[in-house]
Amino acid sequence: MTVEDEEGRSFISDQETSWDTAWDEEIANRTAVMVFSSGTTGSPKGWLHLSTGGRGWRFELPKLPSGVCISQRNIISMILQLRHLFRSIRSGKKVLKMAGILDSAHVAGLFLHSFSPLGVGVEDILVPATDIDLLLQTYNRHPIELMFCVPTVLTRLLAHDNFRRTDFKNLKYITTGAAKTTPVVQQEITRALTPGVYCQEAWGMMELTFLATMHVPGVLGPWNSVGKPLCGNVIQIRDDQGKVVPVGQTGEIWVSSPTVTPEYYLAQVNDHDAKKDEWLRTGDLGSVDQAGYVYVEGRNKDLVKYNGAQISPHELEGVAREHDAVLDVGVVGLDLEDGNELPTAFVVLKPGSPLAANSEEILSFVNSRLSPYKRLRGGVHVLQELPKNAMGKLSYRDLRELAKKLHKTPRTARSKL
């Protein structure tokens, strides 16, 4: 399945979008800024941006981890995409107010809170993502119209005593990303907003400079989708042989965009494999429906392998979140000596839930709703909190290490479950 905007038109603008620039091609492709990835799938990756205007500098940074180089063209292209988004929800020439609650050390926070105010014209009110009291007070004091956040902020908002008493009437656009959320959480947030404003997911990554898909403001898309491609982006779903798959079928998400990074810095061989001609192999699994909405099912490397089958952690996490006692959850595969992996869940319980009783209840609840091969054979383990980075993104790497410690040396995949 292939999705692209006709004649380069944005889904949030009727204007044609030209990615050609008046500057020199060499200058446009120079790197300009360096930041690091969150490191949730391994060592933090750095991307290199070290030049501006007509003058460039080259630095040798041998001690830094491998990463990706993002060019000036990437940055300007991303700014143009965000400009279309903000213009579509701005009334006249009014400056939009945005709640700045993303970590600026991450690519999402960098673009929203550094480049957006300068390149688009947005008033950014910075609020620590961990301070929900201050965030709610900010909404009552300022006419906040834009909000980008991670799912943990949404769950903390819903659990706060003052959430229902906060006035969100000015909010025109709210989206979440960096980690998976559930339709139930999105719908609960939406009920507190002005009719016609919806809380839904977006999707992107460091190698795409920021975002690749978003929902159209004021249009309710499927709750479990991440929206449609931004202007200038082409998305294809391909199989393991690199062939485009039919509509609705799951495969790896490939992206062609002016925001795709031109090269990796100190890359390993597997990093180079991610770039094929003008396409980026994202490593994310997903699908596209008939209407062009994109669905992300998780990272290829995070799939749990059991008896020849591949199990999506996101699917199991979604089922676990339906239990009344579950506040947050993460699922990983527990490695066995025979090459199999056991699906293992780590959960955070809602306040007031008894620890001992609920782990068994949740295990039975989840397993009763899954096919036999998908069941949580590694069990359910209760934690006070899940390991996450500053962006609120779940660290599957840390959960896998924790699973190894809890199960010293499991030998086989035999189970009565």
C-alpha cells in the first residue's frame, strides 16, 4: 500500500508545496545540529548538524555513539510541514499559544520548542511534564491552543483531582506520540475538550527529523491510527523482500520524504541497511487502510518470537490496559535457551489496587482474551513504575534486562497456560 499527497498538497492545506529551495544544493545538504536519540532500543544515537548559511564546519567526533546527520533541508522541510499545521488552526494572523511540555533534549521537544516559535511564530509556554499541577494551572491562566505530549502525561492528567475542573475551551489541537496510548485514554481526554477537538496519536522518529504522520485538525480519524502522511511524505508498507503489500496488510513502514536524513554518523552496517535509495526503512511494523490512515503496530525488533510466531507487544499491552486495575503496562519477550521467547508483562497498578491479588487476576484476564500462542507465559509482574526516558517513552531494553533477573535461567517454552 502506498500513500502520498497529490501534487505535493498537504492534507491540512489546499496550497501546493514545493520543496525546491533557492539555496545552493551543497549548502542545503550540509548538517546543522547535533542531538541524541532516547536510547530506548540501545545506546543513544547522535545526529550531526554543524553548519549554517553559506559557511560550514566539519568536526571529527570519534567518541560519540553512531547516529544520523540531519541536513538544513531536513530542518526547513519539517518547519514548512509544521507551518501548514499551525496555519490550519490559526484564526487570522493571531499568534498561537502552545504548552511546551516535551523534553527539548529529544527531537520532538527540539523542533516544537526551538524551531516552531522561530520558524512558525508560536508562543511557547514551557511547563515541566512531571508537574501536572502546574500544567493544569497554566491552562486556567493562559488560552493554550496547542498541546503535544507523551501518553504518560495524558494518564496523569486523567488521574488528577483537578482535571475535570480545568477549562480546556481554548485548546484547538492536541496530539500524543513517542509511545503507544489507548483509544480509551484518548476518548476520555476528548470528552473534556470543545466539540470538534480530538486527542489522537501522531508518529515519527529521529531519522525523519520529527513527525511523518498526524491527524487532520477537526477531523476524527480512527482512534487506533496515527493519522495520515504530512505534506511531501510518501509512505509504503513492504514485506521482508521489499515488495509493497496490499491495503490493510501488515509490513514494515518505508518513508520517502524531504525530512529523511541523508546519512548516518559513525554508523554500523545495520544502520546503513535502513536507507534504500531515497527510502527509509523505519523498522516499525504497520499498515494503511483504504482511507489512507496509517497504523503502527510496534518495532520489528520488539516483536516476541514464540514457536515460529511473532507477537506484537502493543497488542498484549492494549488488552492488559482494559483491566480496571492497570494504570500502565509494558510487554517484552523473555529469552529461553531453546530460542523461544515468553511474553512477559510488567504492570503499574492504579492507586488502591492490592498487589498480590491483581497480578493473578490480570494474568487470567489477559490470557482469556488472547489466542493460545499469545498468552503471557512469562507471567505478570507488578512494579511501582516502568522504566522510561525523559520523554516518557518506555524502555523495552531495561524491561528485558529486568525479565532476565526475575527468571534466572528458564530452559524451555513448555507451559500449562
